[in-house]
Amino acid sequence: MPTRRTEVAEALVEDIYTKTSVLRGNVQRQFIFLNEVNDFPFVTFIPREEVRTHRGDGRKLASLQLSLRAYVHNGNPGGESIRDAENIGIQIEQDIIDQFAASHRDLEVEEARVIAFRTDEGLVAPYGIADLDIVIVYEVNV
């Protein structure tokens, strides 16, 4: 039986490919570098540390930190790659993370939020990179 941490990460993968234009095979739970990507848009994320808080009466909450990176490609070397990177980052934040807790009550998710959002600011045009630091808080059943 998978752990709650694994279930939350898998739910995030499913939300990304069902609520965005990212294909299922273009969402990875391991870090992938830009030079390894052939199909765009592409999303990669790494679950970082899980901090547990004991609330009494046997109740434990876990705060899972994730580093998510989205790669986009626009054949035009102009400023469109910045816009595309911002757009996919905003879409992930608004359509997935902001709705994650309400969508996954079955996993006892209490809160999900983006704590940092950055782009490459056009440094790797015609590619674009959006980085999001995410925290998901859920109840742990041990």
C-alpha cells in the first residue's frame, strides 16, 4: 500500500496532465534537465522534505515541500518564451495548486500553496523555465 506522501505526489501528477496541456508522459517525479527534454511543455518535480507536526490525540499533519519546474519551447527567440513560462506557471498555480486541497479531500489534504514562483526571464530563449516551490499539508495516518 502506498504511503500518503506517494498518493499526494501521484495525485499532483494526474492533476497536471488532466488540467493542463502537458501530456501524461511529460510529467515526471524526478528532476529532468532541459537538455534531456524533447517534447514540450514538460513538467518535472521533486518531493523534498516532509515536516510532521503532532497535533495531539494521535493526529499528525505533514507539510510536503516540492520543487516543480516547467519547461516550454517557442521557436521564436523573442520575448514569447518568457510569456509562455509565466503562463504555464500561473496555470499550474491557479488551476492545480489553488484547487488541490478541495480536489483531494479523499487524501485528507488540508492546504496547498505556492510559496515561490520564478522564471528564467528569457535567459534560455527560445526555451522558457518556470520554477515553483510548493507546500502541501495533509494528515498522516500512521
